[in-house]
Amino acid sequence: MTVTGYSFRLYLAGGTARAMQAEAQLRHLCETRLPEGFELEVLDVTDHPDRAEEDRVLVTPTVIRLSPPPARRVLGSLSDEHRVGLALGLPAVEEPPGDRSRDHA
Amino acid sequence: MRDVQPGSPLPTLASGIPGLDHVTGGGLPQGEVTLLAGTTGTGKSVMAAQFLVSGVTDAAQAGVFVTTEERPEKIRRVLGTLGWDVRAWEAQGRWAFVDASAGAHPETVLGDELDLSPLITRIGRAVERIGAKRVVIDSLSHLFARLGDRPSVRAELHRLIGSLEDLDVTAIVTVERDHEYDGVGRFGVEEFVADNILILRNVFENERRRRTIEPLKFRGTPHRCGEFPFVILADRGVAIVALSELQLAYSAPEERLSFSNPGIDAMLGGGPLRGSAILVSGPTGTGKSLLGLEFLAGAGEGERGLLVNFEESGEQVARNARHWGYDLDALQSAGRLRVMCQYPESTPIANHLVAIQHALDEFRPTRVVVDSLSAVERGASPRAFFEFLLGLSTLLKAHSTTGLFTTTTQSLLGGPSATGVEASTLLDTIVLLRYVEVYGELRKGIAVLKMRGSNHERIIREFIITDHGADIGEPFRTTTGILAGTPLELIGPEKERVEALFTGSPSRTGPDHLEMDLTTPAEGWRNP
């Protein structure tokens, strides 16, 4: 577990261009907002059907924020970084160190 | 959509829901999706689940339940209260849940292009894993609401429905509605499953709830039209009350039955015809219930009787019967009689019909007495009451069971009409009981107003209640106006003329309603 404690699971559908794009978008977002690091597990629904069943996945891509709690999910497109960041409760961009008053979590 | 050979009937799957297959014209279209639409609380989820349950218990077909709103654990619990052990079936590989419900956590749906492949795949895997032939999605609307009204969502839901057909399963998909009589589903979701649509309603009328199902369309099969009442029973789920479910082409038996009182049989041309429906109508206290008992008591060897009482408790019924010398408890112990006491206001009227139907199926009585119809009528809208009567008389005729129903008229002296015009067409025989005021005494009269298929007496006789039952006495030859409620005694030459009115000149009386005008006294008559 990293210092910040952020960990995600991303479900994708196969090695399509869309899937790869979704993964890239998410990684970029997390790298930007979570410079201290994060954990990301990427699962292909076709390779891991039981995991998809367990997590009740309906749609790809689906991002599940596993920690810190509370859990959140984003379904559908990950291209709008701002909205995905809000939905996942990530810290805002360019936050001055130590100032948590603008935390959007 | 499946290919169909021109001219061949589409294959159907028995739904397992009592009465439903009759209403749809023969089960659900096999291999296709049927939409089940209804407002909140109409029973869609129960009916859909029951379709799967019946597959498991009656047809050895496994089923997959895709739940979009409730968690599987809650569904197991709810279905458990209906007596269905879903968990056991899951362990046996005959039932599988696909949990498509949202969790408690916040969820955001973004973008215009959603891909429902994971859900479609999950359903396909579950179907394959247990070899399911039946699938339920409950509800499609909730899924639609969760994903939002985006361009891709409709297309993906369409693809989802299409995938069910590719899986070679017969499916029920539930859909929410907002109004009972406006459109099919919320969001216009009905465009996805255009071929087979059932609408459930739970309408409030006359201070009572009335559940109905309407087969709106069924591609390729001639379905019944209109709304059909149904019930949800605590121990069995949904049962549709299909009023004319049974063949109407039953034979009219010639055989006659007997009352325990030969005097009544004589008035009925020898006795009531088997399979006929007899109405006994009269003011309170004239002895209708007693007549019902005498009908049951006239049962012969091998006969069984069913008494459905809506007026009194079992104890009261037994006590009254003992007073006239009938031991109902002994008859019940001997398996010759069953007594059902119901509170008419306690449940919707359709439930009473279903309860009677069960009693007919299990106990197979040859005679049924319903005491009284008035109690049932009080607690129902006119339409619901007519459906009850229609259903009841149809059921009895189909079983060749002879029925006697009592009804209370409102005025003490009776009046011209035995019952509503509509209802009287369902009745083969009408017996009237009336009070007769004679020289300051309150006596009772009995007359057979009509009897289909047989001659009957047209004489109004005295009806005497003794401590051993009913006695049929002498005719009221010198009194007229009894049935109209204004008895008058005749003197002189008018007597013969009026007598003719009672002995049935065809021009004065019709078979289905009483038309005698005896309310205006003529010269030479005087009040008794």
C-alpha cells in the first residue's frame, strides 16, 4: 500500500484500441493527481469472468476505487479527466502542499 | 427474431403460472422475450420469479434471474416467504443469479458510448453453466435509469434483449410504468421488446384493489383481449382468474338431484338438474340458509358437499344447523362435507374465487352452497362482483357441480326483482322466499320464479320453518301480490282471474324477470 493509500481496479474489454485508450487515460489522470503513487489493477473481463462477476461489472470500462474508502465507481468513458477525477474523489490538480481545504474527495 | 415456417403455429412454453397460458393463447412464445410491464407493486417481480420457479419445479428447466435493483439475498428471502427454496436450487445448479444491481457506493456514468458486453457475457455464462432454458431480467427500467438516457444505452439494451434470443431461452423482462392506462412503459422502453407484451395493473376501485393482467400483444398467437383479474396468494404466488378458461361446451346433464325435502323437489319438477345454478332470494330471516342446508343434506351416496359461508363463523353455522337437526361436524368428519367460512371484506374478491377453485379441485364436491352472494357483493365493485359470479358459475358447470347461492333482498316484503338483470342470466333456477302478512301473522311464501330446462310449479306455497327443517305447505290460493311485496287477499269472482296470473300464462311472465303488476288493488279485493 502506498503512502496515499489510493488503489483502483479497472475492468476493460479485450485489447481493443478503446480499452487501451481507457487505461492510458486513467493512468495519466492518476499520475497527475496522485504524484505520491497509487495502485492500479487492470483486468480484462474476458480473461477474468469470475472477477467481473464478483465485482458485478455491467459495462466496460468500469473503474472501482478500492481505497481509501468509501468505494466509488465510474462507468463508461474515462476521457473527461476533470469529471473522472471528481467522480473518483481524487485530489485536485496543483494543490499547494499541506493545504487540504480544497480537497474534492 | 426467429424464422417461422409460414402457416405453422409458433411454439409456446407453458409458463407454469396458473391461468396465464389460457390468457396468452397457449403459454409464452418459446425462445422469445416477453415484456411484463406494470406500475410499482403490481406483482411483476413475483410473476417473473414464478416463471422461473415453475421451470424448476414443473418442467425440469433451469433458470437464470438477472436482478438489476435488488440484491440476490433479498430476493432469496422474499421468494422464501412464498415457499420457494431458491438457495437449494442454486446449490443443485438449477437456478443462478446474475447480480446486476448497483452497490451502496456512489457511481458515475460518463460518456456517450456505453458497452454492455460484460453484462451480456455474464448472462450468457450463467445460462451455459447451468443449462438454463428460462431467463428473467428484473427490471430493464432500473437498468435504463441507472445508465442514463444516452444514445448508446438504447442500442445496448436492444443488443442485450437480442442476446437472449440467441441463447435459445424463453425470457421475461420486467418494465416499469408510471400510469395504469397510458402508454406501455417508462422511457418508452417498450420499443425494445415489441412482440410480446403483458401489462399488469393494480387499480383502486370501489375502495378495493383489483389486480389485472392484460395481454397487449402476442406475436403469432391468438391471445385473449382485455383485462383479466389475478391474485397473489401468500403460499403460491400469482394465479390468473381466467373466467372462461374451462370449455363452455359442457353437456347439460338430464339427471336430477334431490333436496332432503321432497316438497321442494316437487316444486322443481322433480328436483334441481345436475350442474345447474340455483339462486335462493329473499329477505333476511326467510330461511335461505336453511334451504341451502337442505340442499346439502339431500346428497346421496358418494356425493360430497361444499358450504362456502360469507356471513357467519363456522361455529355459528354449525349451531344453526344443529338447531334444525343437522350435524355438520359429523358430516365433515366423515368427509362428506367441507365448510369454508370467509370474511368477504378481508381479501379482494378474486381471491375468494381462487379459494373456491382450490376447494373444488381438492375436495371435488358434487354440490356447492354459497351463503350469501350479497355479502360478496357488498365488498366489491359491480364489475368485480359480476366477474366473481361468472367465474363461479363457469367453474361449477365445468365440474358438473350443482350450485345453490343465497342472496338477500333489501325490503322485508321482497319486491319484483330477484337479482340484477345481468346476473340473472347466469342462473338457471330462481327460488323466491317472501314474507306474507296474513291476518296479522307473519308467514313465509316460497315460489319458483324460473327453472331452465324443466317444468316447475308456478304456485306460491307456504314455507314453514320447523325445528326439523323446512316444510312446504299449502298454496296461498287466496292471497295475491306476495311476490310484489304487497299481499292482498281476494274474495269473490276476481279470485279465479288472478289465480290464472300465478299459474303462468306466458304473456305475463318472462323467464328472466318478474313482470307481474299486482300493486294496484281492483274492486272486490280487500286487504287481508
